[in-house]
Amino acid sequence: MKIRSIVVLLILIAGLHVAAQSRPAAPHTAARKRATPSLVVLIVVDQFRGDYVQRYGGQWTKGLRRLIDHGAYFPLAAYPYAGTLTCAGHTTIGTGAFPHTHGMIANAWFDRASKRSTACTEDAGVTSVPFGGGAGVEHHGPKWLMTNTFADELRNQETTPPHIVSISLKARSAIGMAGHGGDLVVWHEDNGTWATSSAFATSARADVDAYERAHPIAQQYGRIWDRLLPPAAYFFDDDGLGEQALAGGTTKFPHPQTRPGGTVDQAFINTWERTPFVDEALADMAITFSEPLGKGAGTDMVAVSFSALDYVGHAFGPKSQEVQDVLARLDVQLGQLFDALDRRVGAGQYVVGFSADHGVAPIPEQVAAMGLDAGRFTAASVNTRVQGAWQMFAADGASPIASSNGTDIYFTPSALAILRGNRAARQAITDAALSAPGISRAYWGDDLTRAAASDDGTKRAAMLSYVPGRSADLVLIPKQYWMAAAGGTTHGTPYAYDQRVPVVLMGFGIQPGRYLTTATPADIAPTFALLAGITLPRAEGRPLTEAVVR
């Protein structure tokens, strides 16, 4: 009996040893073989609300599930600033700084010098470098970026020159993550051409050019976007109040990718960009172009921003089956990306930072139907009141407004000269703006720059989004659940539905867990810097040391 017991015990011990070897090593165990990660992987999902994890996470089984279950998850993470927009968010994640420091305050703003709107990546001094034989016509670069990204400092400080790849549908996303340089910084122009610009390359890279020639957008024509999961797995009706149909389609599944004329025209390209097939393409590009990365002595970086959720969310809203389906498919796509990186680089040898550039508001009509205060306003409704107040102080009848989108008002130089010295005129315009439906707060730019701090949380948020000379003269904050969008929904406010996003770290040097501490997406770059052994001179986020293996 004693011998039999000893034999059984030895068998059990051997079995446990084999079982332990068959499980993936804990990320920090494998990572101890190197002082720094082989690869930094930055993943941004455009318009991923923080509460999607709790609301829809039960539908995920692959990559998103792996992040939440095996990463360091910060469910309380949020942006502290007011202008929760794509360009601002991606650049905040890329730099570890807030808009008042990095300068990318919005997707576009009124440029006082040229007297017109300029996109955050617009640069007439650079030219498009198209891939796949397409016609490149846009001009994008980091001209307006006022500081360096983590990728820039990695290139500046690494003893082994790193390879940097940054990919997105949107130029403002790819550039916000990459910064001022990189081996490959690529985006999708409005005409359907994948491209970079002379800010990053003098000619099309041969392998990327060949890939795009082998994957023309015409291959996407005729595909049908239908639900990935069984219909019963989805929450809410497949035709919510206030949803906007894709061009030529309806608000219900399925969504065919065809056109009445049967051709790949601009309308088809616009519709295709609003389907999860875009993320499918981005995931495949990330897997393909990251293949050589993470295999040298230094630390490389690949960044990818998935854009479909933003376009789909704007049209269908956060309580739609379309949003759920984009996330379910993204779960699969991220699983494929992580599997590829595990094979090439090794589990635990790379570190992942995952977040979003902003959240999104619910569709106002859906909120109003519940008996809550919600609605829409127009720039004209605000401008008319401002102009009416101005006429009490100016007899020439000219409009004082140089540019306005309903929340950001730029005044003409002559009007601004009067307003700077006339408190009564300023107060009259403030009162007039606040009388417009849907407007909650009004802040003058010089008040936002003079104040070192404020007990007003909304004002503090507006200050973090403000750059003198670039931001508007009068900044208006909408009421909660009110927006200037004509249909569907949007974002860009200091409310929780726009500010709260997930922050997850996973892999090299990271201790998995659920961390109920304050965090912001600006903390990702400083944490990357800590792990990679470099510094970020102007970062305002902090290293998330509670999740770093000691």
C-alpha cells in the first residue's frame, strides 16, 4: 500500500509538471529573459465607450476577452479634458500629454492666419505617397503636433534603431500614434487609396505597394454585412429610434455592399468605410506589416487604430446591434493578431496598450423617449443670438463671427478688439449664447488661459483642451445629451459617456488584474516608456506602476 501510494503521488506530480508546461507562461515570467520588451503594441479602437466592456463583453471570446481577462484592466479610466475627439484622443495616447500641451485640440479648427478651417494633420507642404497604384491627393503630416510621441522618443533614445509601424483608416489616428516619423505610417484617403505622405517617406515601400495591389477595394464589392452571432445574442432592437441608414441601405441587417449602378464608386467607398470589413483590412495589414518586428535586440513598435466602430457608432448609436457586431468581429480580429504575435515574438515578450480615443453619447431621440432632457441644436441657433447681442455694441451690422460650429466661436479681429476691452459686450454675448437651446456653459479663451486652476470641473476640462492662438475665442459646452449633430449621434464633451474609455495593459512586465485606481489613456505612453527604459520629457500621464511587475 505504501509503495502504491508513493507511485500514485509520483504520477500526480509528473502530471502536474506536464500540465504546467502546457499552459502559456505568465507574461511577466517570460518577460524576465529581457530587460525591455521586444515589441510595443498600441491598439486604439475609435469610439469604444468604457461601459461596452460590461454591456457587451459577454459576447466576446477571443482577443477582447483575452485583454480583459489576462491584462491589467482599469475600468475607471477616463479623459480629463473637454474636447473628446479623434485627433485629440489618439495624440494624447501617443504622447502621454493632453491637448493643451500636444496641440491637437480637435479634428479641425479655424486657422486665423489663412482664415479657413484646417484639419489637424493638414500640411500643404507635403504630398501624398500612394500605394497600390492609387491616386493620392491628400496632404497629411505632423506639422501641428507640438510635442513628441512615445514612438518619437523611442527612435530618439533607443540604442538599437527601432522599427515603427502605424496604421489606421484615418490619417489623424495613424499620425497621432506615430508622431513625426516611422518606417510605415499609413492611412486611407477619401477616394479609396491607401497612402502615406512625404512627411514619412519619399516613395511607396515595395512590400506595402505589392500588398495593396493584391487587395484592391474592388474585392470588397458585393459583400454582405450580416450579424456574426446568432440574432438572439444581441441586445436591443435592430432598428432603434434615431438610427441613420448607410447610403442606399436601411437601419436593419443585412447591409449589402453594392450600389444601384453596380460599380465601385465614391458612394460605395463611403459605405464600405462604415462596415466592420474596414477593421478586417486593418487587422490583416497589422499582422502582415508587423511580421519583421520584435525580433531584434531593441524594442520595436506597431500601432493600429480600428476605425469602423466610430463610423458605425455615429450612425447607429451605442445601443445598436451594429455596434455590438463590430465589437464581436473585432474580438475575433484581435485574437488573430495576438495569435500571430505569440508565434512570431513570443507570449510575454511584447507589451500591449489598449484604449480608445473617446466614447459617444446616446442618440438624443432615444434619451428623450425615456422622458429625459435631450435634443439637438444648430450652429445657426447659437450664432443668431450672438449676433443679436453684438448689434447693441456695433452699428455697422457686420457679423462679429469669423467661424463657428455651434460650440467653438472665433470672432473677427475687429470684433475681438472691442470685446477684449468691453466687459458689458462680453457679458451680453455670453448671456445670449447661454440662452440658446442645448447650451450649458460658456468660457472665454483668455479666462481659460489665465486661470492656473479651477474648482469648476468642467472649466478644468476645457482648460486642458485649450491652446492660445489655436482654440476658439468663446468655448461653449452643450447640455448633457444635447448635440449639434443633425442625425445619429456624436461626441466631444466633458461628460462621462464621452470621457470614459477602457485602458488595458497586457504582456511584458505587466501584472494582470482589475485595478480600481484613477487612470487616463495618457498613462499608456509613460508606462511604455518605463518598460522600454526611455523618458518622455512632456508627458502629463503617469506610469501605471501598480500594474507593473516589480
